[in-house]
Amino acid sequence: MFVLELTYTAPVERADALMREHIAWLDESYAAGVFVASGRKNPRDGGVILAVGTDRARIEEIAAADPFAVHGVCSYRITEFTATRTAPELASLKEELPGQ
């Protein structure tokens, strides 16, 4: 799994101007089964996306295609982790540690 943390690098008004494009981009990755949760940070200086996948390079490509990133409105910090424990509703996302 991946945590994608967006941090605005431009005034929030620029992000607001691109919000429809950003939401369409989010919708594509939800439909593809890549994104499982997303939302704004509080305070509103960016957002967070939880993504599934085993290929970090592919996650980086998806993040680079975000209209916010394309137009220089945000930067991304991508953290990969192994979800060894989940709530029962997310059991299908549970992973085993490598070599176990």
C-alpha cells in the first residue's frame, strides 16, 4: 500500500481552480481499483490518498499525472508500507511481510 501526501506549493485558490480536473483524475484511479481513500488535510495545506498496488513506479506515474502536479500546484511525498493489520472491512487489503 501507499500513502500519497500532497502539499500545496501554490495558493489554495490555484488548487480550487483545478479541483474539477483533480476530482476527475481521482475518479479514474478509484474506478481502476488503485485508490481506496482520499481527502483534504486539516489544516487545508494539501491532501492524503491511500493507494493499493505493488509497483511504486506505477504509483509515481499516477501521481505525476494529477492535474495539481502537472500545473505545479502541489508536491507529492509517497510512502510505501505493508498493511499487515487492517480493520475487518479492509481485510482484502491485508498483506504478508516479505519472506513470511
